[in-house]
Amino acid sequence: MVVDNKATITYVQLLKEDLVIMRMVPNDGPVPDYKAGQFITLGLPNPAEGGKIVRRAYSIASHPENRDYIEIVIRWVRKPLPGRLTTQIFNAKEGDEILWLKPTGRALLINEELPNGEKDTRRIICIGGGTGLAPFVSFAQHFHDTNDKREIIILHGASYIDELSYKDLLTNLENESIERGKDEWNFKYRAAISRPQEWFNRSWAGQVGRVETFLRPRDGGMSPLEELIGDKITKENTMLYVCGWQGTIDGVMDFLKPLGFATEHDKREDGSFEVKYESYG
């Protein structure tokens, strides 16, 4: 039998009409233990279904070292039908209660060891489409607070600039990397906007297209990602994590498979792989 825990919503930041950042604090006991890259299952009774509790899993954007709250970023599903839980969440306000089940999930856990048992020191590239950015916000803060020296790059794709939900936080982390030096904190963040022609995005001067276009080689042979880091990405020096719609994952692998990259789902006989991913469907 599923036993729900209760939490109180303590913070709501509406980024746009269908995108929200929300924090919650357990009513009884501390913030649960979890690992960067995991998700939490939330639930609320749905009046349209006679009060039946509807549950959904959401990636955690806060990091394990933060013991004050759990943070998530959610898009309100409206098409083809309003989401059974997201609609309820978007009607919630600070002070309301929400149900939760303990965090879980293995798909995006940070890889710490190579198949031979050696420490995995490869650079980490995180590619998030839309709210698929959330686990990588957790990655970045976790690496920062644990003084992890690995190089980490976060690439985020969105349709509109007001959907770059953690732009300020991630930009500040990159600025800190520049100030301290990459030997102390080695972090970069870039975003791509897929609808640059629309009026609302008229001020955008960064990468255009879907987020996986960061991997597309230019005429000179280097991709925008490789130009950013000043190095070729290979299966020997890079580990990638991808989260978003299946189309984003497929688009990323279209560029990586010809380079010999393998996913954890289709790893080699020796257990090696260079890509972990989690799909929304």
C-alpha cells in the first residue's frame, strides 16, 4: 500500500502562465535524502475524479546538500487535455499541502566509476530540453557545494527566452568559475532558443535551433560545443547526460552515434558507455 507523506508549499515563482518553480518542506521530519539526478513523486486529490489522488514524478532541481526544501520546476500540461495533476499544482499556492513519496530513480545518477573501477574524471555535459533542465540544476549545485573538480557544461533548450528557468543561477555559477579559475570550479552554461523568429525572442543573440544543434559540426569541423570548451569531445574524455522529450534524446544520439558513443541502455560487453538519458515520453 502506498503511504503518502505531506509537505507544505513554501514558495511559488510563476515564470510564465504555464511554467512554475515551486518549493516544498515536509510537514513531519527533515527533507528526505536523495541524490542529484533523482525525482520525487507528488500527488493531489483531483475533484473531477471524486477526490482520487493523482500522482506524477518530477525531477528534483534542488541539490542534496540543501536541507531546507525540495525544489521542482513544472510545466502545466494543457494539450491535448489539461494535465490531471499539473492543473491542480498550478492552482496551488504558498501554504497549501501536497503529498509526496520518497525520491528515487537511477537513470541520471552521476557516474563515479569506470567499468575497471577507476574514478570517472571525464568532463560532464548535461543536455536538457525544457523542464528537462531540472536534474542538471541539481548536478551543478551539487558539484559546486562538494568542490568537485570535474568540468561540467550545461546546455539548455527552450522555445522562448522566458522559459530559460534557471538562467540567472547558472550564469552566476559560470561567472564564479571565471573568477576563481577552472582549476577550482570548472563550469559553463549555454542555452538555445528554437523559435528565434518570433517577436518575443527578438533580443536573443545566442544559439538558435534545438538544443542538440550545439553538437552539429560547423564547416570547420568543430561543433559550437567543442568551440566553447576548446576541445574535441570523444568517448574517452566526455560523459553526457540528457533529459527531455524522446525527440531531444534521439537528436543528441544522431550526432553521438557516429562518434562511437554508447548509452547505458545499450552498453558494450565490457560495461562501458558514455551517455545516460531519461525521456519524458
